[in-house]
Amino acid sequence: MGWNTLRDAFLANGGHGVYAAWKLTYLEPMLEKLTLLERERLISAENIAQYKAGLCHVAERLQKPAAHAVQDQLLGHRASVRTGRNTTQDTQAVRLIWSNFAKCPK
């Protein structure tokens, strides 16, 4: 299922906006280049050495597009506007999509 198809199905089933997942903090360009407005001097050499790909292989694997997908395998939602009602609607939308997806011929 492509990104646009997934998003359209999510919205059609009552879901709210879907956003790209965040980038892992230690892989952000600011940390990769250590351009932290001179605060980089406060980070130990030991910690700096860890801020590389491979630090959290599970999260990195989830953020890499699957072989058949264009987007990451994570969907982001705006937490600042979440309410119990919105969260319930989003959950129901995802369940509907996956139950219908499971019925599709492979």
C-alpha cells in the first residue's frame, strides 16, 4: 500500500492528519556535525562517539522505508491536539484499514 493510499484511507475512515515520523535525534544534522552553538563542548567524547548510525538499530530499522514502500514505517500524529476522542477515532481508522488490507489478495 502506497503512502497516498494509506493516508487517504486513514482520513476516509475518520482518522486525523498523518505526518512524517521524526528523525532520530542523534542522526539530526545538528548532532552529526556538532553545530550546537558551542554547547557541544559539554558533551563527553564518549557520548559523541556513540552518536552514530547503529546506536538504536530497532528505531533506525523502523525509520527506513520498507523495500516496497516510499515512506518510513512509522506514522506521526500531532500530540499537541490529541484528545481521547481523536485518539480513539485514529485507532479505529487504523484498525479498519488493516482489517481491509488483510482481506486483499496478495
